[in-house]
Amino acid sequence: TSPSSTQKKLHVLVIAHPDDESMFFIPTIKALLQAGETLWILCLTTGDYDGLGKQRTKEIHRASKLLGFEKCIVQNNSDTIQDHP
């Protein structure tokens, strides 16, 4: 069966660092929410370059709620992905 035109689509925004969603994607996020779409965010690092990973993780969770994301996932891939500004 094909999805109906009124069915909400799931969009997952994949970003490298906490705050990338706010710095680069606000117009896209706003447009998708206005269209009634479902948004999740996947952040590939904790943003721990300066030792602030725990704080930045808390910040992205708060920001994702304020921006309207239904789910926020933050990966701690420090062993495979080197965080860098």
C-alpha cells in the first residue's frame, strides 16, 4: 500500500555537533514542522572537544524540545569519531 498524502513523514536530522541544528537548520526545521512532519535529531558526537560534552548534551536535549523534535539521540562515539570544532 502507498502512504496517503495526509500521512506524516519522519525526518531525521543528522548533525555532527550539538548546536549545529540551531546554527544551520532552523529554516528547514521550521518549514517541516509547519508542514506537520515528524522530526527526530541524531547528533553524532557529544561536543566534548573542550571537555563540555555533558553540558552540551543537556543543551541539545533542551534545544530539541524547544524546536519541536519528537526525539533526540546523542551518540558518544569518542572512540571512533574525534570531535573537533
